[in-house]
Amino acid sequence: MMRQIIVDTETTGLDPKLGHRVIEIAAVEIVDRRHTGNHFHRYVNPGRVSDDGALQIHGLTDEFLRDKPRFSDIANEFLDFVRDAELIIHNAAFDCEFLDVELALFNLKPITAHCRKIIDTLNMARDLHPGKRNSLDALCERYAIDNSTRTLHGALLDANLLAEVYLAMTRGQESLIIEEVSSSEEAQEIRVAIDTLELIVIAASTEELTEHELQLAAIDNVSNGACVWKKLAMTTLQ
């Protein structure tokens, strides 16, 4: 079973080193490339105001966040949800830096210590589409994913959109997933009656046969009489 979690956050600003904090976090579960319907989503009281630029992006006002839990109140619940899974994040360096700062404030290990690995879909997109715009909106447009409801950034909405983008970008990997058959009744055998098939035979032309004989003779000459195909042809004629 391959368990993957798409993670997204919203923050009060762009740099945790300047004291900016997480204000929304979402995680959407995919198992064997299928949505399970399980997700984690929390708004967080950051204990500070959002920058004007950030507020225009996510629209989460200080008044709305004032009665929400602190990150310390939801940290363990979040870690339990993502533990031992592969995390899929767009521009992972940004979100992981914020998460690491939040976890460190409560003496918790960095996010990489709690998951199997982290996949950055921004790096994937840059490899697949070099020189093109690879924002989440651009990728939704490229892969025909409806993002019409994304008038503002929201962690849960963006995580769900990113899940669709990731599945679209990795569509060719589906053949690598081996699904177990739970019972013999689920296994279906495809049988073909060979005697009902019509065998089509296309005979070689005289020119093609001549070219073939010349090629065999050349190979036989170079190999000092060790041309296997020529020997087989002679055995068939005998």
C-alpha cells in the first residue's frame, strides 16, 4: 500500500525568520493513487497579524483567526495524520521551513523526521515543463483541472487541486502499481480460442528472397562459415 499525503499551508507572510507563522494547514490522503476521502484541516491562531500582501492572498482576517487553536494544540494531531507517509508539497522548501519553525517552538523534530520522504511538485513541474509557468494555477490550466473556485488561496482547496495535478503529472506511473486481488472470484481469465483465428501469411517476393540469400552469404563469409541462419536454411531444405 502506497500512502501519500498532499500538504499545503497558508501563512501570515513569506519569511518565518521574520516571525511569520502558519495560519492554516491541510493534508489530503491518497492511497495507491486514489482519494480516500480522509483529510486533516485546521485554522490556526498565529498570535500576530498577517502582512497586507498575505491577507490579500488568503483572506483570513485576524478577527477570524482569533478564536482558533494555537499550532501547539494541533501539532501532534497533524503529525499523527502524516506519519510514515510520502508528503507531496508544491514548493516544498517554503512549507517545510514554516512547519519546521512551528515544530521547533515546541521541541518537536523537523517534518522530515515524521514522514517517509517529501516530493516537491514544483521541481517535478520544472523538469517536465522547463521554461514555462509552473504555479498551481498554471498547472491546473495545463492539465485541464477546474480551479474556478480558487478566487483566494485556501490550504484545503489547494491541497485537493494539487492532488489532481500530481496524479495528472504522474499518470504514466499507474502501470507500476500492483493491485492485490482479494479473492479468486475477482480474478478474470481472458481466453482466446486459437483455432478460430485466421492466420495471415505474407510471402516474400523473389527480390526479397534474393536479398536475403545475399545477406546470409555475406554473414557466412565474415564468420568463416558460422552463420546459424544459413545452416538452419540448409537443414530445412534437406
